[in-house]
Amino acid sequence: MYIETRDGYGLLELNRPPVNALDFAAVQSLLTAFSQYEQDQPLIVTGKGRVFCAGVDTVAYGAYSAEERRGFFRAITEMTDALYSLRVPVVAAINGHALGGGLVLAMCTDHRIVAEGMHRFGLTEALAGVPFPEGPLEIVKQEIPAPLLRNMTLSSQIVTPKTLIEHAVFDEVASDDQLLPLAIKRARALAEQPAFSAVKAQIRGPLLGFDKTKRIG
């Protein structure tokens, strides 16, 4: 997976059929894409097909050794941190279901637009048998209100776009054909603010917990 440079913005399309689940190679690919994104243009993250991202590939995870799992978790933390700390505006165009790490990816963005439809969202790590890596855990604690987070994590509750809109986890809804155009519009509007990067550094910096001056601010 890579970031395509378009007219005034970058676009990363999660593309690992059939459900864009994340194995070690996919996470490393995303880490490279985010950590090497040095453009001043805003970034849009979306999914290929009818699913945004189904989270960790549990079949692949089940085949990893204990050492490989530790490395996988480290890579996930580095990847989500690289996205969360980008200094440019990042908008999620959430085209379908997002579970576990897929929803965490959306939480790493600055503005979240979800496509209309009966899509499913959850943080089902407890049910899937895959605990949270350190980085994603801190991000969801920051981005999702505590009562909702408790139900989504400890009970593996699946929620609707309506619930996430009501709790200000997602920002707005768009039809399928307007999802990307609206994401582009919102990304450009965020980028027009002269102090966007500085304020983002003030908000995100303390959560990162270590020196990220090369990535944000």
C-alpha cells in the first residue's frame, strides 16, 4: 500500500482483499507510507471495496510465534503513531465496516466521514483474542468517550454509524458517491488554517509520550 499524490492531496487506499485485514506485511507497508510522507498536502485514508478495514488478520496472527507477535505489536504501534503524528491534516473517508485495528486507523485521523449504510464498527480485540498494542490503546482512550469505550472493548459491542456520530467519534455522513469529494473538501479546509500544524502538535504531542518533533509541529 502506498500514498498516491493527487491534485492538492495525498490518497492512501487500504487494499488487501477481501476485507483489507492487516497482517505483518500490510502493517509494515502502512508504516513506510506514513513515516515517509513528507508532503505539505493533506492526506485522505480510505478503503478499497465495501470494507474500510477489518483490523488484524486473525488467521495470520494465529500463525505467528510469540516473538513474531511482539514484533507485530511494535510495528502496529509505530504505524499508528506515524499516522497520528503527521503534521498535515488527515481525513478518513470510511467507506464501510471498520473493526479492531481498522477502527483504530480511523481514530488516528483529524476528521472522519462515514459512508451511508448499515456498516458495523467495533473494538472487538477481546472477542478476537488479540489484545491492544500500546499505541492503539492510548489512541482509542483519547478519541472515544469512556462509557462508550468500555462497552466497545470489554463487551466487544458492535455499534452503528449513528452511535459514533452521536458521540462525536465520527464527524459526518456522506453518500457513497460524495464520500471522497467531501473528504477532499474537508481536508483542504483544514489545510487552509495557518496554525493547523502547531495546534495539532499541542493537542497530540503530550499523548505521544516521546520526541516526535520530526513528525509533528
